[in-house]
Amino acid sequence: MHKIGVGHASVTELEKRYVLDALENERLSQGKYVAKFEKEFASLHGQHYGVMCNSGTTALHLALETLKEADGWDSGTEVLVPAITFIATSNACLHAGLKVKFVDVDKDTYNMDPKEIEKHITKNTKCIIPVHTFGMPCDMEKIMEIAGRHGLRVIEDCAEAHFAKVDGKTVGSFGDISAFSTYVAHTITTGVGGIVCTDNREYMEILRSLVAHGRACTCERCVASDGASVCPKRMQTELDRRFTFVRLGYSYRVGEIEGALGLAQLERKDEIMEKRHQNAEYLIKKLEKYRHVLRLPYHPDNVEHTYMMFPVVLEKDSKVDRKEFIGYLEQHNIETRPMLPLLNQPVYKELFGDIEKDYPVAEYIDQYGFYIGCHHGMGKTELDYIVNRIGDFIGNLP
Ligand SMILES: Cc1ncc(COP(=O)(O)O)c(C=O)c1O
């Protein structure tokens, strides 16, 4: 069997056509493709504004810096982050000079456990970042209720859950700002990249400014200015507003090639999502008989899971050694990844000390969890192969 990777990017004639068109237009920085992708992606997540940037991490960083400016957060501000997530979520807070407080996760959904949130709220807490891990939306009703009661902002980290829904409402439309990654293994990809979405005009203006060096004018014509159409406001001030910088910004932009790729992927989103969904459901059905050994992805009925990957947690009582199991899968060309362990990372042990033991569910997942792929590049042959290899391993257990 060929290598079955955890992620997959499929490039069809459509992506090639759009990228070629972007190249032929001879406008490589932001232009019509970026603008269209931003509008459509945001709108598909129930938001008015989208600002493309060069990664999911910079999307989070921009969101945090925006709220920091709008609400006047100081360096003592604390942000709540789940104890299981990709390290970028909490890194973005640290890069923004904020304090991170971790919240344990739920044992079935692997997302921030709403029951655990309030014990970490102090007078310095200003924001919660729920992360919709592996394509599974968080319990947003409870999280928004807690945030509302304590006057906290909410940034949704939707890097792994494009288009996932709760009660028919898309992730990214619950909080104040939402951040997405479009890195290769993600549902919609632009190679590398990200996008930050919001409904709030003031936030959008700060986001647009921050993404481009802290520029004063953030209107569409200035952002995508090709010299042909000049913003009427641009020259009304002493300095050209496009080259007046009013805050300490970043160079986090992407260009038309990413915009073109993203737009083509968006047009194929139903096909991509449908396949991932079918694959994950097939794996769940076929692996059901090994539930005494494997904890499989779960979602309540009101949720649309988008299965960015297929997380598996070993049952402790089964006495299966994770290292041996993973080694066996890898040996048989089934790629695995650790299940987003965070608190046991060397850099975090140095920064936060030995705190993993205070988060028993995350600690369990760190020790017993891993994930494999269920992406749209896989078909029945690959899925059956995975099921059979897992069956062989479990069948041979003493
Ligand atoms: C939950 C989560 N947040 C943030 C990121 C960061 O995205 P990027 O790699 O595009 O910076 C990722 C990346 O995979 C992620 O999984």
C-alpha cells in the first residue's frame, strides 16, 4: 500500500485555471482574487468581513491585537485556551504579550469543557478562545453564555473546522472574531495561509490596518490598489493615506496566487467535505467493533462535524501500548500524528512548569491519543486497508 497521509491537497484544473489567470493578470499582490475569497469565505461563515493573512497563527495574532487595541487590554490580561490544541493557539497569545490560562477539555469531544471554564476566570480574564478541534465544533451555546455573564470576548479558533455547524449555525459566527488556517492539510487550502473574519466594522478596520504595516487607509480601493483606481480619500491629507502608518502593524499579507487557489477550493468545498464526511463515517462504522480498545470521534446530533482528521484515543483498560500501535500503523504506511499534546511540550514545560497533571483529561489524551487521516484523497481501498490493519493488530493482542 502507498503511504496514507494524515492530510491531502487536491489540485484540479479549476485551481490551475484560476492561478494561471492570476499570473496572467500580472498582479501578484492583493487584487480581485483575494477580495473575492475574503468575501465568500467570510459570508460562508456568517460574517461580513474577511481579511486574508499568511497563516492561521497570524490570523489569531491579528484577532488578539485587534481586541487588545479596541478594548485597551494591558499586559496582565488573561486569555483562556483549551489544554488540547495546536500550539499556535496559545503561542499567538504569548506573542501578543498576554497571559495564557489553560482549560481542560471534554473527554468525548476533546474540546474546551464549558464546565471547567469558570474556575479559571479571574478579574484579569478578558477573552476565551474555544478551538473547534479536528472539525468538531465546541459547545458554543454554553461558552457564549459564560462569556456573556462575565463580559468576556470570544475568538473562535476555526483552523480545523471550516464550515462545521452547531444547530445549523456555522463556526466562526458565534464569537467576536474568528481565525482560520488554510495550510495544506486543512479542508480549504491555499498552500499556506489564513483568514480572520468578523461582523464588526471597527475590528475589520483594525485588522486590515494591522495586516499591512499599520496603514491608515483600509478601504477596498487602497488595499487592492493597482494604480488604475485611486481612493478619493487617499490624497486628502498631507501624507498619502495609503502610506501613512497609524499603529504598529505587521506584514502578514498574502497575494493573488493564494487568493486564486482559495477561491477554486471554495467552489469545490461541497465535494471535499462530502468525501471527508463519508470517509470518517465509514471508518467509525467499521471500527465500531473495536470500541473496547478505541475511542472513536463523537458528535452530538445538533452538530455537523467536518473531520479534518480522525482522532483515536486508546482505552486504558485495553492495555494497548500506544507506541507499539502507532509503530505498527506507520510500519504499514498509515501515517499518524500525536493528538495535539500541548502541556507536555518542552517549551511549555519551561514556560509554565509541570502543569499537565492539573488537566487530567488532556493528560490522558496526551498519553493515549493520536490521529490518522480521513481526507478526500482516500477511497474505499485505503479505508478498508486501515480497518484491516487495525483489526490485525487488535486481533493479535494477547
Ligand atoms: C487549532 C489550530 N490553530 C491554529 C493553527 C495554526 O495555523 P497555521 O499553521 O496556518 O499557522 C493550526 C494549524 O494547524 C491549528 O490546528
